[in-house]
Amino acid sequence: MILITKDNLSSFIEYYHNFHDSYITNINYDIKLSKIELFIDVSWSGELILKEDGHYETNKTKLKMIFNDIEQCNNKEIFSWDYISDAFMKYINIKNKDYICFASDENDPLVYIICDNIEYEELKH
């Protein structure tokens, strides 16, 4: 697993193209450990390659994100057609402590999670 830090946050979100057109497929809560596992079918990752037919090769992948030491979280009912248009990820300060925030949208998120740290890994198909 790779830890998201202040130093690599912007390159992480750029690499996954703000999760544009991606789908949250599973959310697992562990209340005792204050941990959430989020699985995302990512539509766009890495450097996009323009193919001869004029379409982009999007480099689809599956991503597992683990949110540790949850401070706040909320999610709406999510349906199979609900996709992420432009995810929001940023370090924020609450009561003089820095947390990382992930939200599926800045203004009207399906899911938002505020926690101490996030780890991630790509899953093999």
C-alpha cells in the first residue's frame, strides 16, 4: 500500500484524472478500527494515449483506498449509475489538526471521508 501525503497528493489526483467517470463499487466500514475501505473502478489513469481511430486509451484500473482514523464521514445512497465527475481531495484543518479529505464531489458528494491518512493500491484484474 502507498501512503498519500501532502507531497504526493497532487500527483496522485492528477494521475487518476480527478477520478473523472469513475465508479465507487464497494464501501466497507470497520467501526472498531475506525477504518473505511473504498473500492473504485477508475476510468482514466496515467498518461492518455490517442489511438489512430481518434479515441483515447484510458488505462482503466481498479483502486482500493483505505481511510484510517476516521474523523468524519457521510455517504448517500449510491446507485450503479452514480459516477464521479470531479473528486475533491485536500488537506484540511479541524480543531488545529490536519486531516485529509476525500469527497466524490466538492459541492454535492455521494461520499465524503475525513481522516488522518489514506493508503491505496491498484488491484490486478
